[in-house]
Amino acid sequence: MWNFSWIAIVLAALSGFLVGGIWYGPLFLKPWLAAEGKTMEDAKTHAPTVFGLSFLLNLLSAFILAHVFRTYGDPGVALSVMIAVGLALGFVVPAFGVNYLFAGRRLSLFLIDAGYWIVAYSLMGLIFGLFAG
């Protein structure tokens, strides 16, 4: 039941967390802040609790992704990435889209956030393809 590659799960969770640091840091911090209507000062107010919980949520995503991959046996690298991207495009991105539509949030914010999840899941799929077999 619990026969998972925990190393792959932790690495996948770390990758999602680290991609977020790059994505919402040097790559897209300014456009993200503009789309959110926030300032650079607002960005500095994230408590350690936010980062800790974000990592735990990435860990949960990685664990569920590991469970999905188990249903495929050993899908290999290419299929693992395709499955992960498919899950991001089929579930995560549309869920964000629905929420953003009803909240009246900007398209630019949606594209930045959706892009993060597509990249994060792609990298998680790559890690599982390389290390979980």
C-alpha cells in the first residue's frame, strides 16, 4: 500500500516549490504583482507559514501524482511527463480558470499562475519518470 518512491515524491515536491520561487521571483514577480494589484512591499509580507504550507501542498500533489503513476506501472520518462502535463491541463488549470472567471481576475494573472502549474507538473512528471522506476 505505501510502497512508493518517497525520494521521488520529495524531489517532485521540492521541484514544484523551487519552480515557484523562480517563477514568482525573477521571472514573473513584477507582472504578477501588477495583475494582483499589489506592490513590492506586499510581496515581502509572506510569512514562513505560507511557504511551509505551500511545500506541504506540493508534497500532497506529488504524492497523488505518484499514486496516479502507479496505476500505469512504469510509464517511463516521456509518458510520465505527458501524464503530468495532462493532469495539469485537464484538472488544475481549468479549476483555476473557473475560479478566476467568477472572481473577475485578470487574464494575465491566470496565464502566469496556469503557466506555473504546467511547468511544475512537467518537472514533477520528469522526476517521477527518472527516479520512481
